[in-house]
Amino acid sequence: MKRKRVVLLGATGSIGDSTLKVAQDIPERMEIVGLAANSNASKLAVAANKTRAPAICLVDERKMEVLRSKLEYEPRILVGEAGLCEIAKLEDADMVLIAIVGTAGLHPALDAIETGKDLAVASKEILVMAGEAVTSAAQRRGVKILPVDSEHNAIFQCLDGRPSEVRRIILTASGGPFRETRASELGRVTVEDALKHPTWNMGPKITIDSATLFNKGLEMIEAHWLFNVGMDRVEVVIHPQSIVHSMVEFADGSTLAQLSYSNMCFPIQYAVTWPDRVPNTLPPLDFSTLSKLEFFPPRYDDFPALNLARRAGETGGTLPAVMNAANEVAVAAFLNRQLRFPQIWQTVAQVMDRHQAVAHPDLDAILAADKWAREEARRVVGK
Ligand code: NDP
């Protein structure tokens, strides 16, 4: 069995932490050959010293001295956005795992594909913004896109290479911290309330997205591209326990689900070792302690993110990139206490309403729409 040589982009984040744990857990199957982060030089140095990755990249050049002062060996050091693309093309790598929050992972993802490397994708922004460009480039180059997001990894496991027999994809959502909060109270929730996710421990952006349900909306579009199914066949169900990570209903009416504890090490390991399953130290489910698994329909009217995402995915073109960019600006403004919680989706809706979507956009058109949406969202926030 081959040891996979992995470049990890976003090494200092929450997915980065889990990926490093997986690499430590299955060293005979996974080797870290490259690490990249934005500005957390100290944490990048700790990861580098531990893995002895031969190449590392720090995007923020101003922190380079901190990085150099903490390194205990002499890796190849790359810098800036150009360095991020360079490390994604590393000759010695088989796979690039993209776990960068936001849109900065898009260029390196395309570079990795062009140099024939498989992609393991945690950063949902990449497929939401540029699903058509990324999946067609991967097809052309004959490289695999392996989903790391737990829901898509679950679907990937259930599909097991039989996408044509799918009737529905059912994404599970925990419902976030406000699953039972009355609509009239959502205007008063605080940043601290929104950051308390009931079942997952993740970075701040995705945690807020889980509270608004934009995370699930982004995942609907991600599923549409990853599994080549129409948006009308992608559905969402609220499952507060986060044990069933998603389900596939097949043509014969049978439904397959994937279950495990909510720990990102499970999907990360499977993305790396696919199609093999290998032993690890992760705890398997103890059914004697799982008293119930519940499922509810989402509250579409109180959490409009799902309908906005369905509209963006169905319209396609540049609209998903616009929704994603406006949401990023609105989430940052909420975290800075400039917006109240419902103003996140109100801002996104206003920006989407003003956008003239461009069909089958190339990368330039996608990036132009992303920039326009950010400016427009900042204008809405500033009002
Ligand atoms: P975090 O905020 O915890 O970490 C973000 C990582 O991205 C950090 O390593 C950060 O570096 C790096 N980064 C940020 N901006 C840039 C940039 N411009 N260039 C290079 N690196 C950059 O995020 P998460 O780990 O939670 O999420 C990462 C991605 O994975 C997101 O797209 C998220 O939606 C997705 N995801 C996350 C899950 C989770 O459980 N956390 C689950 C499923 C998907 P630095 O620390 O130096 O700033």
C-alpha cells in the first residue's frame, strides 16, 4: 500500500490540526511533504518542526522572521500568494489538501490540478465559487477530487462509485446553536452565542455559517458539483446529534447513511487513504450510549440561507460566488459587531438581488463577481 505524500494548505487552522493528527495516527499511509498558512508563523513552525515537512509556505511575508527564528531544521521556505501556488505544485506530492478559509484556496487548487495532483477539498468556497471550472479541469487532467467536508465525505462513501443510481442526496445539519431559538429572538443573539456550536469544534467563519445555515447552503452547491446531481435532488434535514453525516437515497428507494462521532479526523483519513480503510486510534460508535437519532425539517422561513443557496445553485453562473463573497463580508461584520445576526442573510439577499449573473463564467469573471459582491456587501454593511 502506497504512502500518500500530502501538501496541507491551511495547516494552522482547525482542519489543519485534525489533518496533522491523522498524519501522526497513520504514518505508514500518510506523509506531510508541504505545509502552508497565512500569518500564524509560530504555529506553522511548530507543525513544521513536528512533521519535518521539506517545504513550507507563509503567505504573510511580515511574519517571516518569526517563522525562521522558530524553525529547528532547514526546509524550503516559500512566501506570499505566489508561494502558496508554488507549494501546491510541489513535485514530490501526490495530493493537496485545501483547508484555507475563504477564497484564497482557489488558485492553488487549480494549480494542483494542472500539475496532476489529487485534491482533498475542505474549503467549500472553491466548489461554490468555481464548481464548473474546478470539476472540468479535474476531469480533463484525470485527477480525483476527494471531499473532506464530513457531509460530502459521507455521501462519497455511500455512493461508492454509483452516482447514476441516485435519487436524492440528503445532507444532515446539526441546526446550530439556534435550532430552537424563536425567530423573534434571533435579532438579539450575540457573537458569543453564535460561536457556541453544539456538536462541532471548528474555525469561527464556519461556526457562524452553521448558525445561519449558510454552511448547509454552501454544502448544497458543493454537493451539486462534486456528485453531478441537480440542485433539485439535494435536500437538507436537521439532525441535532451530528452522528449521521449525510445520506443517499437510491433509485430503488433504499437509503444509505454514514455514521461516526463528529470528529473531522474520520473524513480526512478516508480522503487520504481512499479507496482503502485502515485502522486508527479513533473511537468507533458505542451504540449503547446513543439514546436517540432525531431528524426534523429545516425552518426555511426563519433561516433563509437555505433558500438563498438553492436559488444561487439553480441560477448558477456567478451567483454562487456572489452569495459566498457577500456572506464572508457579512459574517466578518457580525463578528466585528457591526451587524445583528439576521442582517447577515439580509445583506446577502440584497447583494444577490442586485447581481446580474454571468453564465458559464471563466476564472476572471468569477473573481470579478467576487470582488463586486464584496464591495457591494461592504456598502450595505456601512449603511
Ligand atoms: P480556520 O479559521 O480554523 O483556519 C483557516 C486556515 O486557513 C488557517 O491555517 C489560516 O492560516 C489559513 N488561511 C486563511 N487565509 C489564508 C490565506 N489568504 N492564504 C493562506 N492561508 C490562509 O478554518 P477551518 O479549519 O475551520 O476551515 C478551513 C476550511 O475548511 C473552510 O473553508 C471551512 O469551511 C472548511 N471546513 C471546515 C470544517 C471544520 O471542522 N473546521 C469542516 C468542514 C469544512 P493562519 O492561521 O495563518 O491565519
